[in-house]
Amino acid sequence: MSMLTPSGMGGKYRITGNAYPRMRRPRRRGRIVAAVVASVVVLGLFGWGAVQLFHVFNGGDGDTKANAGPQNAPTCKPAPTPTHTAKLAPLPQPAGVTVNVFNATTRGGLAKSTADELAKRGFKVAKFGNAPITYDKKVTQSAMVVAGPAGEAAAREAGTQVGGATVKIDPARKDNTVDLMIGNGFSALATPADAAKARVVAANPPPPKPVCTVPTTPATKPKG
């Protein structure tokens, strides 16, 4: 047992015991509180930023590019079934094609002038005149070639003479003649060089492509 008598106490007070009391520094509570508050603020900012990013990438505001992509994705339908199911017949020469030339426009004289030019190119022109009511003023493209199944190859041959012409096969038609319906988009027959190039394509037409449409983005309502 050790005994200490502080000086100046005249022995009145004594400190006894085996251990001395520890002298601690006063706690700096202000700094601790400030550090805790700062940590809470930083965590709050991180959480707010994470919420904003979540809304942006999930289209929360309905006007973001991340959300616009899938909505505007094109919708494709299967390619139309070809009109022919068997192997295509080889194209005949112009001399083997009997064609009727009809004017489906409001412009006069197109049937005769076109028929005369086709005759010069070796086609057999049976007749020419105004288009029947089924096609009159209803052909928007340059020309439409109408034929029955027996005249499918002849229709493809005649179609090479007009750029942008389409071929329509009428199952009810039995003969092998073709009708060339001159449409509103017609300006003149294709040049012999262009007709020769079109003939190569008509002899080996590519498979039909799927039809794709892109939906329009609906207008967004103003926020308020």
C-alpha cells in the first residue's frame, strides 16, 4: 500500500490505493457530430443519384433515348408468298409475246405511241386503246402488266420495257396474251439498254423481302 500526501495539504488528505486515477482528454463532441452529419449527407447524395439513374435507364420520365429505342423498333411482316410456286419459265423473245396496250391515264395518245414503239421492238401488238374500267385512272405506277398463269413469262418480258412496271397474275385468265396498262407514273418506254438490264433481273427475280414498318413516337404531354 502506497500513501501520498499532496503538498500543502498538511497531511489532512491522503490518496491511498494500488492504482492512480487516469487523466483523460475531454471528448471533442462537436467534431464527432459534424463528421456524422457529413457522412449522412454524402450517403443521401449517393442514394439520390442512384434513384435518378434508375429512372433514366428505365424510362421513368417517358422522354429518354434509352426508352425510345425499343418503342420505335421496326415491325416486320413475313415476305409475301410468290405468285408462282413452280420453277419460273424462261423468258420468251419479244416476237413470242402478244401484248394489248391500254391507256389508264387522262393523257391522250399514249396507247398508240407506246404500241407503235413496242411493235418496232419486235412485240406483237394485238390492240390498243383506253383501259377497261377496272384499271382506268387506277394505275399509279408507270405501268401494270396483267396476264394469266399461262402468260406469266410473257408478262415479265413485257414488263422489262417500262421502268418500274409491276406484273399482276389473274388466275381467271386462260390465254397467254398480256395487257400493258399505262399508269400515271409513265413517261416513256425504257431505253433498249435499260430494257436489256431489266431482262436479266426478270429472268432471275430475287426473293420477296419482308415488309417492315417503323411506328411513330407518340407526342409527349408537357409536364406541369
